Amino acid sequence: MFFALWPAPAVARRLHKEGARAHGLTGGRRMRRDTLHLTLAFIGDVPRERLDELRAAARKLVFSPFTLRLDRVAGWRHNHIVWAGASDLPGELESLVTRLNAALAEGGFPVERRKFAAHVTLLRNARGEFPAAELDPPIEWAVGEFVLVESDPKPDGAQYTVLASWPAAAGAQD
């Protein structure tokens, strides 16, 4: 289980296109367009009887809609991942992640202790180094909700099911 930002179809198409470009340079396994997302909080295995607790934690959060400007593609050599990300994170995104992790910890769920690294994985098992590049034009992602996702691992890549979503509140104050 994990909480994520799920892109609208136009954003997913553009991310998938950038994944194809990166694949041409490094090979690896492209993420399917229908699985592209930005993880806010990874939960891991959760018994079905605790799903209501996850939903309750998410319901506590109120956030304003915001735009995430993805303006670069880069790679992490240590885990062979190529990703798209933002040079500058919107304060609303950082606040959402901080408050989501606090609500999860309060509910007894594990939370990530590392600094939040906002990214959308485009490729796994990339070979060699991927030269960081600017996206021109950047991808303007209008964020208006976050989702709870269940992951079902498969040999050809995980299948994701969105279990619930929480919309931004127009005029909300962070």
C-alpha cells in the first residue's frame, strides 16, 4: 500500500514519452503509462482490516490544489532508476507529505525517515549512467487530489489499484 499523486492522462502520456526517450539511452524496464505516479508515503503490507485506519488518517488532511512543475529527468546509479522530478518543490507538496506522515505515525503505521525525494520513476534496471537533462518544456502537473493505492506484484511489473482518493479543498489553508 502507498499514498500517491496520480497524474491526469495528459501528464501520464508526457511522462511515458520521456520514459521512452530515456529508455533509448539506457535500456531497462519502462514503467507502464497506467502505473506512473509520485509516491507520497509508502506503507507496505497492510492487513485488510486496517484499511479504514489508513482512510481515516488521510481524511484528516486538508490541502490546497497546487501545480507541480516537473522540469528534469535524472538517474540514480545505486538503484538503476531513471526518474522525472522538480527542481523546486511546491510548499503545498512538502506540507502534504509532512502532515500525511504525521497522521500515519499517529495511527501506528510505519513512516519513511529519509528526506522526501519527490520523483516519478520512469525506468527500472537502467544500464549505465543517465545524464541529467532539463525537460523542455517542463511538465505542468495540476494536483487536485491524492490517492491510496494497492500494489499487486507481478512478474512483468506491479499492478496498481486505486482504492480511495481525497480531493484538494478549494481555498484551503496549509
